[in-house]
Amino acid sequence: MSTIDPVLVSKVVSEVLARLKSQTAAAPAGPSGFGVYEQMNDAVEAAHRSFQKLSKSGVSARKKAIAVIRRLCVSKAAEWGAIEFNETKIGRLDHKIEKLKICGDLVPGVEMLERMAFSGDFGLTIIDFAPWGVIGAVTPSTHSVPTLTGNAINMIAAGNAAVFNTHPAAAHCAAVAVRAYNEAIFQETGISDLLAVVVKPTLATFDEMCKHPNVRLLCVTGGPAVVNAAMKTGKRAICAGPGNPPVVVDETADMERAAKAIIQGASYDNNLLCIGEKEVFVVASVADRLIAELKKAGAVQLDSAQVAALAKKAFIFPEGQGPGSAHASVNRDLVGRDAAVLARAIGLDVPPGTQLLFGETDAEHIFVEEEQMMPFIPIVRMPAVDAAIAAAIHAEHGYKHTAVMHSQNIRNLTRMAQDVDTTLFIKNGPSMTGLGLGGEGFLSFSIATPTGEGVTTPMTFTRSRRCVMVESLNLY
């Protein structure tokens, strides 16, 4: 990926915001706010009314609504990507745009809904999958509109409506998308509030959403605190939890390919993706070759003093403590920022277009242990592949999220896949191939690891219902 010209970014953002301001001033209020509300109760009630209308309108209405969302997320990708980039000030504009465009093609719809039938001596039984109603969802600042969009397609495909308590740092871009989606859906179906948000989301509005009797299911894509809160509500919760994806490179790997894949995955949207490569364990006999290929592909190596200096900037430590503190927290001023910004933080200038920084550390280094979401990756030399796999499993912390391996040895690939036991396991490619971007399969930005649903689909948001006809309708 090429780097973004800051002058071009400024120009694009200014033009988009000016256009948006003009459109907002001219837009009518709509029959019921088109999904954007001041109060959470109003948002939930509007979504509930729209769910009831959708239930009476059949699967054809779901298909129409999904088609509208697919069309808009592609056609508005540049505009909405710029709005989100300007609001959150993290990640990369080109990747914000790409994440919206791929939602149009890779997020599954009603075609993924399943049905089962059993016919025999005692009659006919049909198992179908019904909607829950209104789903209460939480979206992150790291991919606000893409996560909302993917959730919207999945949830509506299953027959639900959704109300979102978005991250406060990305509430405006989410509201822009929700209003546009609802206006277009209304034109196609006459249903105006299948998706709803509050203008100013807070912990109080999250609590109100969770407790509302018309919210039947929760879907949380966010940090550990909000995941834990959702799981304590007493309602079923589908939760996307933390990750710290390790990479193992053994002595049989294609080093050039491995280096390019590590750079591509760890730098994608400045490593904001929860599936993004966070630390590399490489067999010592090939470590120098991997490092040479990383530098050849454009990554910049930091020496040990520079890695230590970056760690002091990248993490906030309790007074009197430093790297290695069990209570360190990530410095949000550096999360999702360009590699050049990280470099400048330690007084270093890097070549234009640098996507990733890296440096050698030991296996206990804070950059290995903590999910830092920055375009820096630690490289750890290991004596053999068994030790590398063991260290990777330790660094993954049992989150069961994502792991990556580069190897041409089937036995090594098989052993790591079985032992690491993650929801996503990528072999010989960058992390995002696990979500269909350059790999096979479908996309969702909600990957439910703590609750076990994995990469969410329309089926994730359904209830199983069984209908039994006794001694009739069987054909034999």
C-alpha cells in the first residue's frame, strides 16, 4: 500500500466535511429521525417498531435493505472513510476506505441462513432460524462505520433491527452512515429505523440499552471492560474480545513472502485490526534472513536502545515503574498512528512511505506481552520451532483469537494450528486474509472469541425454532 499525502488528506477531508454540512442543513427531519436520536429509549423504541414492520414484510424486504447498504457503503466509501479518519485521527485513510468497500462484497446476507427438515415414520419436523428482535450493539473507534455496516448486513439478513451504542470517539461518522442507510432503506421498503444510534453515546446510554426490555440480544465489539459489562447483564451477549496475535516463522518458510506478509498485516490501518500481527517468533537459524527481507521490503529496524525508548513512549506506566510493569496501559496518543509518528516520538526520522517499524526483543518484552495496535512489531529469536510455537501460545494469552505461521512444513503447520487453538489461524499469508481480504471466505469485523461464535454471520443473530407435524406431510 502507498502512503497518504497529508496535503491530499487535508483537501479530501475539507471537501467532504463542507459537502456534509451543506447536505445536513438541507435535509428534512424525516418521519422518525431516520435512526439518529438524542435518547437511547427513543432509539430502541424506533428500532422495535421497524423490526415489527420488517417481520411482516418478509425476506424480500431484508434483501432490499441489504442491497441498499451494500450499494451505499461502496459508493460512499471515500466520503465516509474521510469523515471517520478526520474524527478519530487514527489509522490510514486508504485503509478506512478499503474496509468500507469490501463490506459491499464480503459480508454475507440471507444466502447464509440455514434450514433443516427431518421426514420419517412419525411425520415431518422443520427447524428454522428466527430473529431475536432488536439487537443492542457496541462498535469500536478503530473501525466504526465498517463494523456497524457489517453488523447491519448480518443482523438485518437474520430479520432483526439494531440499535448501536457507538464509541464516543467515532459517534459522528456512525450517525452519518446510519442516517443515510435508513433514508435509502425507507425509499425501498417504507421502514425508517432498522438501524438506530444515539448522538452522544455514553456508559449511561450503554447501560440503558442493555436494560431495555425490547433489546433481546447484545453484540459487543470493543475493549475488555465493555465486554465484561455486557456479559454480566443477564442477556445473551455475543462478544468480540481482545487479541494479541503471534506469528511463527520456521526454517522452511519463504522468507521474502513471510516478510512482505508480516509488513502488510502488521501495518494494515496502522495495526488497528484485532487480528493484526503483534509479535514474531522466528527460528534463530533463519532470523537474519527474515530481518534482511523485512528491511528489503521497506520496514525500518530499531536498535535495542530505540526499542526501549519507544516502549517508554508507547505505554503509560504507574509512577515509579517502567517496562515490565503488570499495570502498564497503552498510550492512546500513539495508537493507530503512522510509523513516522512513532519514529519521531523517539527522535528518529524514517524514509517517506515507511509502513512498519520493528526491532529485536526477548520473549517477555512488553511489546510482546501487550496488544499495542501500532505499526511496530517485535522480533524474537527462538532456538527451534517447538520453542517458537510454545512462546507464541504464551504470548497469545489464551484469548483464542488469531495466530499466523509461515512454514512449508505440513507437520509444523498442523501442530501449531492444533496447539494454539485460535479462532483464526492463517498459514503463509498476512492476517487479513483470515477475513477474506486476499484469502477465501467471508468478512465480519466482529469476531466473537470469548463467547465462541467466531467470525459472525447472519446465523449468529438467529434463534433456533422447531416445528413438528406428527404423522402427516411425510412423503413415505
